[in-house]
Amino acid sequence: MKKYNVFGNASVTVCVTVEAENEESAMKKAKKKFGGISSFFGNGGTDKLIGVNGDNESIFADEPVQFDDVLMM
């Protein structure tokens, strides 16, 4: 048997909590405040977990994974 890495992708949703006077101001503050998405150690490697860097931020997948690429190991 041969081994293959099969890659897929999914959209994620990021939530940033801010205080603002209106929706437009909230969007601007969120863009400025967002710390970014990073890979973190866990589950046996540095490419196993993703997370957000800032306080009052969260990330979650909001659709099934679509597998679209294969690489023989």
C-alpha cells in the first residue's frame, strides 16, 4: 500500500468582540484589533491546531471539508 496526504479546505468564521457606536465603527475596530490566525502546537505537531491570537476572539469551521488535492508520500 502507498501512503497519500489528502488535502482539503473549509471556510472558517472569526469572531472579534468590540465596543462601538454603530456597525460601521464596529467593523473598522474589528479589522484593526484582529490578531490574525496562527498555527499552534498540539496533537503531535505544529500544523494540527489553528487559533486566533487576540483576546475576545474566536474561530470555528462553518462548513464541511472539501477534499481537493492528493500528494503521494
